[in-house]
Amino acid sequence: MSVDVEQRIRDRAYAIWLDEGRPHGRDADHWFQAERAILAEAAAVADVAPVVAVVKAPRKTTNAKPRAAVKSIGPEATTSEPPKARKPRSRKPASV
């Protein structure tokens, strides 16, 4: 799919989103509705079979932070030295 067609789909999906009152979570529906409309227009203008295109779905966003990688504990992960102890934090004097 050309960049121009993808931009037209993006603009149409945005217009649909605005027309529907900017609902949350309907981005995929708006994208597919816009894609059908743009590809139907292209087929009508070209007067040929509709263009078949593979389009990526919009990315889902999340506020979750990725979990830290879990290290496997096995014979190669063990060492002969115990882990170093940390120094205790020094406390700030209480303000009076």
C-alpha cells in the first residue's frame, strides 16, 4: 500500500473518530471503516477489481511498564562468594 493511500485512510479514520464524538477504544473500527471507504473509492475510480492490501492494525498503547527480566538460577549462576552487603542509609537530621 502506498504512503499516500495510508495517509488518506489515516485522515478518514480521524474524521470518523471526530464525527462520532471522539470515543475511546474504537480506533480499529474507525481504521477499517476508513480503509473500506478509501479502497472502494479507488476501485470505483480505476473501474477495476478492488485493490487488495495488507494493512497493519493501529498500535495498542498501554501504560504498563515492562517487567524486569528474570535470571535463571542454575549451577553456572552460583558463585563461591556471598553477595556484598549494602551500607545502611544515613539519615538526615530532623528539622526542628
